[in-house]
Amino acid sequence: MLAAGSAIAVAVWALVDRASHSAVTVTIGTRKVRVVDGTTLGEFVSTLNLRPMAGSLVDVEGKVLRPGAFPGKLLLNGKASSPGTRLQTGDRIIVVGGRDRREPLSQEIVRVPEGMPSNPQFFLARTPGDQVVFRGAVSHKLVAARFRPSGDRLTVARAVALTFDDGPSPTYTPRILATLERLNVRATFFVVGYLADQYPGLVRREAEAGMAIGNHTYNHPEVPQFDRLPRRLITDEVALGNASLMRTGVRPMLFRPPGGSSSPAVVQVAKALGQRTVLWSVDPGDWRPGVRARQIVRQVLSSVRAGSIVILHDGGGDRTATVAALPSIVKGIRRKGLRLVAITPQ
């Protein structure tokens, strides 16, 4: 197998050999090469098989959505040129790879009527106002949300809801429950259906401890994003997750889609099955590999405020850092004068 430099040399000599009596010298990258006089840019590129790498469209978490969406380019003397341009001595060819680009953000405003939570719900707010929600425009993944009260009354509850996704886990759920019970905290667990089938006793233990329990689909599908699934599959995931929880004696009235991938269709499906869609306003990223407890604590306490819904995880991976962070999170929230509550169905 030829090295890259040798391959270029062979290709260039293939051009030069056509007419050795007349040649021009051009530069590609840092190499000077001789080609036959009259060689076009297109011939040069084709002979050397120059293919600039393309960049990808990535989502708000850096995951690839569309590979190769942004092609690279070839510049002749610093600018784009047609393939028919004849090369001259002193010409410089530069191969420029395409860059990855992050998806743009979209903004959604959800009206919160007085006396009831919105659907989908991002905050513990029962006063009139707007939930301003920012998502990835392509992936629809939740990036941030904030509550903007309207009218003369500002009565957002001085409370915070801790929520836990992706369980139950026989390793981490009991430890998280033990910490919550010791600190006298009620929280909300969004449970994956097939795990509820495997560990029904853990779901019952959550209910017996006074925790709210919601549906987190049956299989926790992530590819494609949940809101991009056919409506029939969305309905099946919600309905099967619901059935798994019902077998444990829990009747779920709250629903959270995987990855926060929501849409009007997802909300409608859950509503038809008697469940309000609940998302979040604070995400400390405890699901990220290698995250440390102090990072989780810092992210939560720097972002949390009255009405916040915090997403954490008791399953789906190594949650050692989440377990370690939980006591400091609870104490820090209480030091702010905020109560810790479970999310109520109504």
C-alpha cells in the first residue's frame, strides 16, 4: 500500500508523462508538484482523487444527526474555481474540510392558564404566564426553559421537584430511595416499562415511600428521536409502559418522553391515555460519562429557583455520582428557602 505522499507522486507523474517537454509547477498543501502544461483543475483533482472531508450536522448534545451534511471544498489561489481552469506555475491548491455545525435552536411559548399546570409541563407553576421553551430545531431535544409570569399576581410555588428517570435499577434506586426517605423528601420517578416488569418490587417500594411515579415508555427508544416515531409506535410505547406500571399497582398520570423529545402529537397521545407530559427546567447532566458529584451539585444549585423541575437519573448507567450528590442537592435547595415536592397529577 502506497503512503499518501507516494500516491500523490505517482498520480502527478501520470499527468507529467503525457507531455514531458512542457510542465508547470503548482503547490498542493505544502508540496510542490509538476504537471503537464494545460492540465485543468478538474483533471488534477480527479487524478489525485482529492475529496475534502465533509462536516456533519450535530444536535445540541453533539450527537450526529446528518453525517456529511456540509461538504468541504477545494480552493485555487484562495478562491473557488471551475474544474476547467487551466493550472499555471505558482498556483496553490488548498483542500478545506467541511466543519461540523450544531443544529439551530427553536423557541416555543406555552401558555399556562391560571389554576392548573401546562401540558407539557416544565415548571411548578399554577399562575397565568408563559413557559418559554428552547429546543434543538431538528432533534427537538430540550435545551432550556423558563417561566414568564403575566398579570399582577406572582404566586409561583416556592418549591422544587426532583425527578428521576430510567429506573428502576436494583443497584441505584434503593440507594436513592434510602437517601430521600432519610431526608424526608418526596420526589417523582419516571419508570421504564420493561424494567418495571423486571423489578416490580422496586416500583412498589417507590409508591410505598410516597413518591410520585410516572410513565417513561416501555422500551425507552432513542433512535430516531421519540417524537419522530410513527404515531402508532408512540402510542404503543406509552400504552405498554402504562400497562407495566398498572401491573405493579400504580396508575400513572404523568408521562415523560425519552430525552425530552416531545411534540404536540406526543402530548396528545399521552393525554388520550390519561397522562400529562412532564419535562424539566434544570438538567445538571448527571447522565454524562465521567461526571462528578460536585459538578452535579454545582449545576443544580446554580440553576434551581422557585418552581424548578430538576431531572436526575436512577438508572440507565453508572449513577454513583448522582447518589453521592443527592444529599448536598437537597440541603442546598432547602437553604434557598425552597420546599421539595413530588409532582402532582392535577
